[in-house]
Amino acid sequence: MVKTDEMLFEVKNLSKEFPGVKALDDVRLEIKRGEVHALCGENGAGKSTLIKILAGIYNKDAGTLRFDGHEIDITTARQSLDLGIKVVFQELALLPEMSVAENVFLESFPQKKSGAIDWKKMNKDAENLLERVGLTINPTVKLGSLTVSQQQMVEIARAISHQSKLIIMDEPTSALTPNEIAFLFKVIKSLKVEGVSVLYVSHKLEEVMEICDRVTTYRDGKYVVTRNVTETSMDEIVKDMVGREIDHLFPYTHTPTDKTVMKVENLSTQDKLKKVSFELRKGEVLGVFGLLGAGRTELAKAVFGYDKVISGEVFVNGKRVRSGDTSSAVRAGMGLVTEDRKEEGILHEMSVAENMTLPTISDYQKGFIIDTAKERVESKKLVDRFSVKTPSLGHKVMFLSGGNQQKVLLARWMMKNIEVMILDEPTRGIDVGAKSEIHGLIDELASEGVAVLVMTSEMPEILGVSDRIMVMNNGMITEIIDRKDATPEKVLTAAIKDPAKESLSEK
């Protein structure tokens, strides 16, 4: 039997400082053997820094770590693995050109007595591990052929293969479907029975309440509190995270008009969209909902001109936007904040001000020289308006929290006369406090007359921000639902309709 009161891992007085930022300030954490322990906090609270210290990526500045009864000092990733600690990062550390089995055993291929790799054993062991996490796939296929959610489960199988004593899961459900999440929770419960501890790092508090035993909260690099999940509530955890109660997670003050700003007619792409048609009105927030693979992101990119369109047209204020031409979309008054802000949004090595002024850089040019003084003045206005937390305008955007990076991307488009703002998963991977602020900015944009198209996979968000909800499945619209008629059941029912058989019902 596992002693649930026995401590596996203890962090005491841990500190880590980067230039200009104290990421961790005398924090602590205690994880019991066989416990699922949540670590919560806003972006910038210090969670990622702690994870990287435990993974051997960063070295601590001060403090002590005790693991399995011994004081330790983790200085390398190999040392972390050898101790029995495995991190499943949100951004998967897998090799797409190698097989699934090779990725599962990446750090320790099974070997024959001769020293050669035992391929037969590796493939068989990988198959068993994959079945354990709910994947019935051929372990010899290339990892790159799998979906993102399947790759996530491969990473978890990889963690189990190490017979780890502590598995750290960083936002593990961000790319999983509801069924996959349910299976992951079964895997976690089985690990718990075996005495494996799980540090569960997530912004999704409903998951914390369902799967975790205790929750520790950090705020601004400091330890706040540890609570038993059965003795707390999501509201209390939110208050611990942000230092205040959030009464209005979804502010709604705008009034949509009847004026059509954007019209999409029979938009189709080669791989996903099939004759998508809808209208977006001035001052309206039109939410787009669908399960994984429904076509939300493809719609955002096709409308803006990133993805090639094989048929159909987009109009803004009656003028046709040239297909496959992002410059035409920008000239028409459209802006896009993509789902993947790290790869497709921010420019990591550039400053906050430079990232904000990117689409309007010609406004600050004098010949071949940038008027940096003017650039700073205009950027400062938006930093203040959007409450971007940054040490300076010259601070590299890569060092901001996810929520503040998202604000920078929103601010980028507000330097132009935007008619239509397209937001793809605007709050993915950011904490509840930053979510509230982003929701407020969406409401503010609509109040100013901007037509806002919001793609999201989160049910509370789609219900909270939208005037109408456009539900998609398999690249087609299944239903458009007015705010007053929308319920989780109605939206989900529309999301699983067979669009080839159901007719469009627009209200």
C-alpha cells in the first residue's frame, strides 16, 4: 500500500533570478508519494521556472530540494531522469522523423547482450505502453504522422517507460479531445495506485478539482498557499492566484448593430473547409466553436489569406478581399491573432515596442531610418491601455508571460484602423486573471464598433463572449445559435452533428 502521507518531494526556500526578474522568490512545494498535486498560478507566477529547474534545464540560485528521502541538486536533464523525475512539457520534445517506439524509448533504447538495439523488444514494449495510454497504433510508424493529441499521449507513454517516481505534466490536456482527456485521467489514477506522484500544472481549474488531491498556488514568483482540493473551490483558487476575486470573467457591455461588415460566401479549401458562408456585423462578437478538427483555425487562416482557397469569396464593407493575399486582408481592415502565438505571432528576439508596431512600421520610417521616439510614444499608449506588464518597451517580448504576449498581439492591430479582428484561441495557455482581461478587451473592441470573430474550443468562453455562436464540424457550419438561446448542451449537440446530413439553421 502507498503511504499517502509520505513525502516524495520537497522544495524549500527556492529562488531563481533572471536579469530584471525574480522568477522564484523563496517558494516551497511538498508532494506526497502517490499523490496528484496541482500547481496553479497566473502566467509569470513561476510555475515554468520551477518545472525547468526540476527538469535540469535551469540551475537554482538558492534553496534545497529533497527527493525520495535525500537532498539533491539537479544540474542536468540526465540527472533529473536518473532520479526518477520526468517532465511532459506542453511543447512536446519529440522527434517527428523517428518512429513512435524510438520516441518512447528515446533516452534508453533496449539493447541485446551484444550492445545492438533490440528492435523487436523495443517495438513490443512500446506497443504495451501505448495501449496503456489508450493508443492502438503501430509503434513503427513515424511520429510525425500522428495527430498532436496522439503525440501528447506518446509523450506520456514515454514518461511511464522511465518508471518515474514523479511525472510532471505541464498543461497536458491542451491538445486533447474530451474522450482523450477522460482516458488520460484514467491513466493518472492508475499511476497513483502504483505509487507514482503527478505534479499537474494547469490553468483548467475544473480539471484540478476533478483529478487532483491538493493544490499549491504561486503568485508573482512567491508561494501563496496549499489546499486540499476537497476543502476548497475554484473561486477560492482563483482568488489565491490573482490576489482578488474576479466577479466578471466575461464582461458584456457592447451592443451589436445590424450593419454587415464582413461577408463570407461559399469558402472552400483543399483539405478542410466546404462552402462556408456567414456574415459578421459591426460591433458583434461572433464565436466559432467546434471539436478538434472541426475547421476553426483553417477558417481563420483562409479568411485572412494565409491558407489557399479553392473557391468562395470574402468581402469587407462590400469590397472583395483578394484570396490568398494577407496584404489585401490588412488593407481591407482585417487583423488576425493566430492560435500559435509563439510560432506565428510574436517575434521572440524583438522588443515589446517593435512587436506592436510591426504591421504599421512604415508609419515610423524616415527614409531607411525608424523614428524610434515616435514608435515608443505610440507603443506606450497601448501598453497602458492594455495593461501590458513589462519592465520597459525595449524588453524582449519572449520574456513576457503568455497573457502579456497575447495583449501585445492584440495591441499590434489596434495601431491600425481595424474593421474586423479575428482571434483564434485568444486565451489558450493563459491564466484566469489574464483571461478575464482578454475577455474585457474583446468586449471593448466590440463596443468601439470592431467586428470580432473568436475561434475557441472552450465552452464557457464561447458562451460568455459571443453574441452568436457559429458551430462547425468537419469543415462545415452545422448551426448558428443566438446568445439568448445558447446552452452547453445545444452547442455540443450542434458540434457533433453530421454536417453532410443536417441543414444549416441560422437564427
